[in-house]
Amino acid sequence: MKLIRFAFSFAVGTFLSRILGFLRDAAIAYYFGASHISDAFFVAFRVPNSFRRLLGEGGFNAAFVPLYSQAVEEGREREFLGKIFTLYLVVTSLITFSGVLLSEYIVSLIAPGLRKTETFSLAVFMARFLFLYLLLVGINAFFMGVLNVKGRFFIPAITQGVFNAVFLTVLIILADNAGYKALIVGVLVGGIAQVLINFPSIIRADVKFSFVFKIDKDVRLLLSRIIPALGGFGVNQLSLLIDTFLASFLKTGAISYLYYANRLYQLPFGIIAVGVANSLLSLLSKSESHKEREITTALKITVLLIVPASTGLIVLSEEIVRTIYGRGFFSERDTLITAGVLSLYSLGLLPYSLQKVISAEFFSRGDTATPVKVFLITVLFEGLLGGILAFGMKMGIYGLPAGTALSSLIGLYFLMRKISISFNRKEVGLVFLRSFGAAFVMGVVLLYLKREINNTLTILFLGIGVGSTLYFSILFLSGEILLLHFFKSLVQKKRNSGGST
């Protein structure tokens, strides 16, 4: 099935990118730990990095892909691209340089609790340079949308990996002598490399760009869709900004703890939920797609893969954090706090992922307003619950991820009520039951291994191997149709490959 093939291609590329991203974050933790320098960097990088997610993983593509697919089918591809690319480049450039000029006010808005501290002045200094990354990532996001329509998912998915690899290399070379300035150089050089890696695929896909400044019905239609779409994904990114805002009033290191934990929590989301959602959007945007079947399959894939991932992150949080970050200036106390934050974030991984996948159905038919309203409700509850738990109930930093997890359930509830295309609820329900049953057994076994084994690496790698094998074995024995179909396809492919040699 195309959905599985496209999602798998995207997932492989994203997985490689995320692994490099963890190496990058591990290097930041090694050189700077959870300090005022790391807090300043994560605050300064928050806005341009949020725009990367906003443009590259959702809002822009949600509005652009269906219209570009239609233009390709109607033979208007070059004309359409010229108009959209020109407008896109002008707007992104204006936003970028406005960010550079207004860096102090933006940092004040994001992290008001840092004012009158050395962290604040350093964050403003960094932000003036890091906003330039926004222009680079904007161009990369446009290329990503174009290549996805052309059926190319691997290169767009791995561009972030190129950024991470270059950033990591720069950090290793410069950190000892240049200190925090190595972080700035790493972002900018990595951003340039991230854009350049797209050019071979763009050329092979025979995509032609031209500069045509023209406001016509295509541009107006895109704007009418992209503004609420960006709003929806902007509200989604506002989730991270709210956590940063509240954490700025906590002790030094709180912003860094949230960042380190959120990066781990985002791994299965980026590989599975974003991959499935992007693939589903591309398929639903085509006139010949079987919408009910594709949505049902997308939801089942998401549940099957996210449930064991969230279980593993919750049970093995301490081992994961210690293995990735626990060295250099990242202390044992930093490890324990980050692990606790990660466990709470992971409770909301499944509903958050299902929201992402279901949103593709709305975007495929041009309804970008409904997800905006739902995401806005979600974020409002997140801020309210996070503030109550963190400060009212004295949970401190742990109240923020707990509020995020609770609000994700609220958002999923409202989004499910608004979906227009029906899906096979019985099939999805059975997958839920089987997945949670298998995950429960998996969790019990992982807890037993943690009690019996003292070595962190042994627990982690044995736990991942035994846990995943046990989980999928239980599903296979229970007769999960999607898993059986995938296994049958692999066997058939191997036979065909063997027969052709």
C-alpha cells in the first residue's frame, strides 16, 4: 500500500535525522549541561525552531500540498510554483529580519521570568543571529512540500539530519575555544547545508522555479487556507512556548530540562505520527484515493507503533536519559529530573499523535479552520492546567508536562467530534485493545528487568529488544490483520527478489 511505503520512507529519513539530533543534543548537554548558557540557547532558538516545525512539518504543507497536487494534475505546475515561491520568499524574508530587529522584545515575551538575569542578555544576543536560520529553514520547507508531491519523502525527511550532523561537527570543533558562540555558528552553517542537500532531488524531479510576483486566485486561495493552517500548527507550537514561558519563572535549568525531555518525547512522534500524517495528506489530496480505508489504516498504524513507544519512554525514561545525556556537565540530578519530565510528557504521546494524523483529513479537503479551533482549546487548557499543577499544586517543573499530557486528551476529544469522513471504528478499537494489552505485558517485563539488572546500558538495550519482540509477538499471535499483512508482504517481496536472481 502506498500509505505504508510513503510513511516508511519518511520514517527512515526522520529516524536517521533524529538519531543525529540526539547526538547533537548530547553534545550540548556535555559541554553546557543544564545551565544559564543552555537555557539562553534554547530560549533564543525556540522561535526559529518553532517556525521550522510550523513550516516543515505542518502548516505550510497542509495548505500547499493539495493545491500544488491539483496544479500538477492540471498542467499548471511551473506557473503555480513561480507565483507561490516568490510570495513565500518575500514573506519569509520579512519575518526573518523583523525577528532580528525585535529579538529583545521576543525573548521578553517568551521567557519574562529571565529578565534582569545574565541568561536574558545572553539569550537576546544569540537570538539576533539565530533568527537568520528562519529564512534558511523556510526555503527548506518549501522544497519539502514540492518533493512530497513528487512522491519523494526520504530526502525531505533527512534534511534535518544534515543540519544536525553539521551542527554537531561545528560544536565539537569550536566548543572548547569559542564557548557558546559555537552554538550560533553551528545553527547557521547547518541551516545552509540543510537547504543545499535538496538541490539534487529538485533537479532530478525536473522542478523549475521562477520569480513571478503576482496575486491571483491561486495565491488568494492558498492564503485563505494557509493562514488558518499556520494558525493551527502555530497553536500547536505555542504548546512549547507556554512551557518555556512558565519554566522561566522556575529555577535555572528548568528550560533545559523541558527541552531535553521534549526532544526524546518527540522522537516517536516525528518518526511515526508526522510520517503517517504527511503520507496520508498526500494520498487524500489525490482524487482517486479511498479515503475511509486510508484513514482507518493511518489510525491503526499510529496506535500500533505509538503505544509501545510511549510505554518504553515511561518505563525506561531514566535509562534513556542517562545513556544519551548523562556525561560531562550533565549531572545525576539533571538526569533524574529530565527522566521524570519525560515520563509525564510520554503520557500524552498517543492522543497527541492521533491529533496529528486526524488533522490530515481536514487539511486534505481544505478545512484548515477546524484544527485551529481545536488546537487553541488544547493550548488554553495546557496553560491553565500547567500553571495550576506547577505553581498552585507545587509540582514545580513536573506540573508542566503533566498539563501537556492532560490537555492532549481534551484536544483529541474535540477533533474526533468534528471529523467528517468515517473510518472503521471496530478495526481501530480492536487495535487499541490488542496494543494496550501487549503493552501492559511489555511494561511488566521491563520493570522486572530493571529490578534484576543493575547496568544501565544492559537494561536499555535488552529492554528495547525484549520489549519490542514481546509486544509484536503478542500482536502477531492475537491475529492483528495489519501486522499479518505487513509480514506477508515482506515474505512475498523476499520470494520475488529471490526468484529474480
